[in-house]
Amino acid sequence: MQVQQPDQEFRVIGITRDNLGQAHVRLEQTWRGLPVYGAEVIVHLGSDGQPKLFSGRHYRTPSSVSTIAPSLAGSTAAETAAGALRSKTHVTQLSSNEKQLLEYTGPTTQLVIYHPEANAAPVLAWHVTTRPSLLERWETLIDAHTGGVLKQYESSCTANGPRTAQARDLNGTTRTVNTYEWNSRFYLIDGAQPMFNLGRSTMPDAPVGALLTLDANNTRSNNATLSHVGSTNNTWSNPSAISAHTNAAQAYNYFRSTFNRNSLDGAGGTMISIVRLADEDGTGLDNAFWNGKFIAYGEGNVGFTPLAGSLDVAGHEMTHGVVEKSANLVYQGQSGALNESMADVFGSMMDRSDWLIGEDVVRRSYFPSGALRSMQDPHNGGSSLTDAGFQPRHMSEFYTGTQDNGGVHINSGIPNWAFFKVATALGREHAEQIWYRALTAYLTRSSQFIDLRLSAIQSATDLYGASSSDVAAVTAAFNAVGIVGSVAPPPTTTLPANPGPDYILSYDTAPGVNGTFYRSNTAGQSFQLVSNTSAKSKPSINDAGTVAVFVDAQHRLRTVQLTGSFSEAVIQNQPVWQNVAISKDGTKLAAITTTQDTSIYVFNLVNGQSVKYKLYNPTSAGTQGSGVLYADALEWDYSGEYLLYDSYNVIRNSQGQDIDFWDIGFLRVWNTAANSWGDGQIQKLVQNLPAGVSIGNPVLAKNSPNIMALDFFDASATAPFAVLAINLETGDEGTIFDGSNTAGTPSFSKLDDKMLFTALSTSGDTVVAVRSLQSNKITPSGNASVLISDAKWGVWYSQGQRIITSNRLETETPIPGLKAYPNPTPDLLTLEAEANAEVTVVNLLGRPVRTSKIIAGRRNTIDLNGLAAGTYILRATDKQRSSTRMIVKK
């Protein structure tokens, strides 16, 4: 919570008890006795008196507010507020009768701690409440030191505020919808839900805790132009928008009333719907999808009518947002099928009239069954996958191909059928509670079908007892669909520690010092100059610790040999590069350019080939959404198949405030099984980030591929940066360091028991700091301390060889007896093998620089004189077999 003294910074202001025997304790956040404006939380206690839920809004401790003594009097603040009001509304003198009716004797003032919406520090402020007329009440926040007006808004419901309207939806039904009036114009913004926070909202463009519906105006999905759905008189003629707005309200209220979940993210986050989105070619979009920030509806084309007309389709897509903020199931294979199944389950629970999905929007000419999918019978009137709407319903029919992300939409029919059987046996009410608990309490990122079985049985046990009919029904349902077993295989492995010595490479930031990269020991001592070259990017080091790559100040790609005498070379001379990373095994490079072309370039150093991967925002429909502008930080995973990156995204709003954020993606750039390029599929670490929050600079732990560290940025905080560590499998996270004004660019130690990060000293200079980690590798231990002064970009690395993946440099049929020595070498490299072979030496961009031959049974040499010192790849082949070696020229 980032609260220093919770027992002193919160005070109880009310306790209520409900008819279930649960207590709800409401607390107000304070600072040195003053209320923190808009900060109020509720602790919900179960019937056993134990805490079970926490909701509301709070801020980190406003310790930067050093004094609570105002520089101007409350009366002066009230006069300032009245003066500001005259430019916004008509100010009248209330009569004595009006004052008596309103119980108003004049403006009221209260000292508070106020957090402005902009990225600014909390301030001591006067909260002034003024009634300029009988109908209006205004709230004004005045800086208690400068007298400046921080915020002013009308809080009565007679001017700006929530409204209701009657309008027809896509199905011809007249709906009552919540709208919002702002400055004499009405918007499809639902500010009537309990999560709405007007005080933190910037209306109408950035409401907080609202249901917001926008219009894409039939613009293309890869370059959409959004606008508000507005009206001058609260009448509405956009049935797609009315349907979408109604869907959002029903989804919100379903999760809140059924599971006490506050919005999709569980924290009162704004729910955005976008209607009338066209396909990339400008035709009607036959889809609806969730992209991590909003749900988008197409108007239909061949297979569908306007998709906003279906509540279960909307509930399906919105549930993807719930999945992301709970189990965050990887959208691939069985875990991806569980993701889709959960979306179907809760979509069907919102539309409880039948067991069909999409029956209100499909065209029978395309879906003869009259539905997109059926929970009751996933075969949906078909007999094979070639029939529209058909899904397997038993593990004997499980799809094992590579299409559809490994069958995420196809195989979801199997767990769907299990849920139907449970709901039929127990009733929808019990089934939905079991499935929701399984999703939010037990499933993890890479859960498989067997994990759902185990999680559902455990959830039924938790809720209804181990000997209950619920447990028996859940067990029988999974048996019936062929999901059987009692043990879930472990999803991740631990790598062996690098056996070599470890060092720290850091970038010198001291003014006037002639030197940039230095190597030190892990105590931050015994410095050795590695390079005099100014850099634009943090260095990337291979797992063996022999070579580092970086982008220099002239935007060229450079390599530094970390063994011997630290030799350095330019490996790509075009001044166009922004960042670069080398794979763990040293066989590939990934780079981005300064052109911000929404692409990542990957180079195979073994054969010299390269591929350009275009970035996109993945959607729940499997389509490629827009919004990505460019990537920045890069990190290879240990398999060599995936590239981790952060990217800057902007969703344009032609009539309001753009939505912009940084997030982290996983790009598949290599296919180990095929020994070829990857398909470019992208998954996001977290998609539905809260407003004003960004994440970036991902880095993996040294020995646990499921542990990651990253930078967290909160635009509303005074010191907005924090370094977090995350267990990708469980979703657990820990804050390693927060309250910083600079990016941390973290790095794990050799044993994952410490973390390096960049921070600022008390004098404002950058330093490389270190903090110990507990055994779970995500929780800090002890305090952070400065390890290296006047430095940044600390990278902890080791110089040793270990097996990190089955995808080794050698292929499955290597050249027998291949040797290359001495390695490193200053000139001649001796080659031996048991077969004749052609030999090619390539540089780190895959360009051939030397060729030679091996005669079996002889000592052969290849002359490396004339080559720049550094790392190269040697490839030997006899046209049937091949082997590669990493060699170092001293």
C-alpha cells in the first residue's frame, strides 16, 4: 500500500453489519490529523470476523507535505473560491429563507491533503464548499500556501452530473441508460455506479471509475479514430452505442452483485466500450474483442450483425479483463483455451436465458445452428471442425494443431461442457461461485485443463465442504469430459547457476570523467575500464558473460569483448539504432531503430538472415489491434524463442484526451522445433493497466525463467517510479524499491538473491543501488544501499558456461569430433573434425568474414588476422550435418 504508518494514517469513520453477519469497516486516510482528500477505504470482515476483502481508494504516504500550517487563512481561500466561481456560473446572494432551507450560513472550509490529477506532489489545500445559488453547490481546492485554485467542480445534481435517458438498442428494446451531463452537453458516461470518482476525474475525457462508451465512426481497426458519443438534449440515435453501454452496466453489476468484484480489474477501473469499429480493409468487422484497455464491437459483415447486440458476447469479452487481473492465463494452448472458456462461462451467466453464445447476432446463413457456440452441446449442430460453431466436447476430440494459438477457441468447448454439467447438477448459482473461486484463487498463468479440475474441486470443497454434493458433481463432470488425473505437472523449471565468477558492468555518469563502461566486482570495487564510448542504451550481455552489445551515442551498434583486454568494435555502422539485445546463447540479436517504425529487427548470427517483426496489440479475437507506436527495452528469454520488450502505445481520441501508456509484450521470434523463424505472435504481460500506470524495462531472473523484474510508473505519484519483481506463474509481486524519480532498469544477481537498480542519491546524482531478496526472489530483505556512486545501468553477469535450454548451438546431427582452439585466439584458429566440412566465420550481424575447409583427420587452420577483436560464430557443415561454435578473437 506504500503507507508508512497505517495505524496512524487511517481512522475508522463508520462500521456497518449486513444480514449475512459480515462487517464493513470504513476508514478515512489522514496525514498528521488532516484528511487526505478523496481517500477512503473499506475493510470487509467475514462472519468469522476475519478480513476477506479490501476496497476503496488510498494514496501512498504524503510525506513530502512537511508542514500542515497554512500560509493563508480559510476565509481568504473562501474569497478566492468565490472569485473563481464568477467566471463559471452566476453567483447570487441567498435570502435568509434560502439559507435556512439549505442550512447554509456561508462557505465552509477544511484543511486537507490534496493530490492533483497532474503528475505533481500532494499539497496542503483548503477544501471550500460554496453555494452560489439555491440550485448549485461547488467544491474548490485552494493551495493553502500559494492561494492558487487547484480544482473547482459543481457537486450538486442540478447542473453537471449523472442523468438517465430512454433509448432503443440494437434489438429494438427501449433501455434506461445512465448518461452524464457536462457543460450543457450529454455523454454516454455512466457515473452513477458506486465506483465512480468525480474528484479524480477529468470530465468528460478521463472519467475515473465510470462506464465510458466511445464511437469509432466506422474507421479501420488498424487506424481507428475515436470520439465521444454525445447529445445536446439527452436523446440518442446510436443503437450500437446504447447496446454497448447497457452491456457494460450489466457486466459491471453482475460481477459486483455476484462476487463483490469492483469492476473488471477489481479496483474500480473505468470500463471502456468502443462501437462501430471497421475491419482493416474498411468493411464491417465480423468480431468483438477485448484488447486490454477496452472492448470493441464491429458492425458485422458475413457472419454477424452488429455484435454489440449480444449481452453474452459482451460478457465474454469483458471477462477477459477479469481473467487478466486474476489468473492471467497465457493465451496459448490449454491455458489459452481455459481463458476462452472462462469468458464463455461468465458471458453465459450474464445472459442466463439459455446456454448459447452469440445467438442474438449470428447470421444463420453462416452459423446454421443459430449460435456462435453452445455450452450445452459444444458440437453445436456440427460433426467436425469444418462446421461453423463446432467445438470438441471431450478430450478424445482434443485439437492438437497449431492454428488458433493452439486451439484456444476450439478446445475451450471441453471445459465449457464440464461447466454446463456442473451447473445442470447444482444450479447456476453454485457453479458460478465455484468457477469464479477457481479462477481468482487457484489458477495461474500457465494452468492446464487438469489444473482447472483440481482448482474447481478445491473451490467446491472450500465453499460447500469436502463431502458435499458439489464436490461430487464437479468430479463427475470432469470425468465425463475426459479431464482426469490428480496431479498437475510443474509449469516451470529452475536453471543451474552459472559456475563462473560474477561481475558488475555499469555506466559511469560522473561529470568530466574520461570513461563510460566499467567492470567491478560484486562489492562495487576493483574497477576496470571496459569502454570509453558514450552509450544510448543499457548493455546486453550473453549468458556466458563473454560479450556485451549496446548502442553508442551516434546510434551505431557496438560490441565489447568482456574477456581479456576488453576489445571493442562497431558491428553495424548505420546511425539508425536505438536499442539492442543479444540472446542468452549468443546466436541472435534483436534491435530497434530511431525511426519509431513499430518494428523489432532480429538477426540470426549463425546464418546471417534477418527478419522484421511488426508490433501490434493482441486482442481476445486473435486479431492484431492498433495503438503501438514503438518499442524500447529488449530482453531475450532463456529458450531463445521469445523476445521481451516494452512499447509505447497511444489510442487516439479525436474529441477528447488520448489514452497513452507503456506496457510489456512477449514476441515469438524463433521456432525451436522447426529451427526457423517464429510466427511473430505477441502476448502481453498485463494489458488492462490502470489509468496513468505504465510498466517497462523487463528483465528475467538468472535462474528462474518465471521470475521477472520491471519498472513501474504511476503518473499520479510525486516520485512516480518503482522497481517491482513478479512471479509470472502465480501473479505474485513484490516492491523492491519505490518513491524514485528515475527508471530503475533492474538486474538480478547471479543467484537471484540480490537486485541491482538505478536510483538517485540525496544530491540528485544517479547511483547503482542494491537490495537483498528473500528466497521467493520477489520480496525484498533489509534496506537498499548504494553500491556504485555516479553510475547507472548496472548489469550483474557471470563468465561461465551452463546449459540453459535444449536449443543448443549444436544441431541434433553435429559434425563429429569438431574442435576449434585456442579459443580465444589472437590470430590462428586450429580446426579438427572426423569428417570433411566447409567452414564459415560470421560476425555478430551474420555477415561472413572468413571461409575455409576442414580435411578429416588433419589439423586445419583459419587465419583471423585483420579481424577486429570480438566475438564471432563459426559454422561447419558437410551439407548433411552442421555445428556452430562461438569463438573470440583477442
